[in-house]
Amino acid sequence: MTTDKTCKTCDDPQCSAQEKRPGEREEEFIERQALLSRMCQIQHKILVLSGKGGVGKSTVAVNLAVNLAMAGKQVGLLDVDIHGPSVPKLLNIEGVPISGHADTLFPAKIGYGVGMLSVMSIGFLLNEKDDAVIWRGPRKFGVIKQFLKDVQWVGLTT
């Protein structure tokens, strides 16, 4: 189920995005509200992670997402492997153009019967599939945060 709920219309008294934190700049507060407002629209979130590389995180995430979509669910898959994005390759959707406007990115969409899989990856934004992304620390965190804040996962028609 999708909602058009935003931080300004949220009725959750425990929502951490309703008030500015002590010492938080206005710009940071607005960005945090945008991120949490986007995340609030997603009913269930599953995180696949490991501290070690090469253990099959992307494979597990793709298989889980595809199976949920085949079961009729509306699924979003965010590939946050900045250094080696493999999700587009695993789904055979490399080179799919990503569109957007203003502060919104629209994920690639794959239909599975009545289910839908929406996919976003840094791999879609690279000029060449073998381009290296060597970001570390704050820059890497920034692009992940931007994906969480700017990708329109729900409320799209196919």
C-alpha cells in the first residue's frame, strides 16, 4: 500500500523527523525530513549486508526481490555497492537509462506478473560499465543517502 504521507502530515507522535534536533542546521533538518518522508512511504524494509566481500549479498538480494515480485509484491531494490555494482548485471538490465526531474530519480522497472521490481544502482549512472568509483567515507555515504532521499520508490504507474 502506498501513501502520500509527508513529515508535515505524519500523525506518528514518535516520528523523529517532525522536530529539529538540537544543533541541527536548517539545511540538515530539511534533508533529514526529505529522507525520512521517503522512507516512511515504504512499508517493509529488508537489508542484506555482510562485513565481507564476495559472499553473495547481491545474489541473495536479487533472488529475494525477484521472488517477492513474482509473488505479486511491489518491490524496490537499492544496490548500494558503490565500488562494484552487480545488480544490473544480475538482472540483465545493464545500460537501462534512469530518468528523473528536480530532486527525484525514477528507478528502472521490471514487471513480474502482477508484481513489480523497481531497481536503482550506481551502475545505471556510470558512463561505462567498467568505470571505477573510488569514493570513500563521506562521499560514499552521501550518494547512498541521496539514493534513499531522491529515489521515488512508491506511487509510480508502470
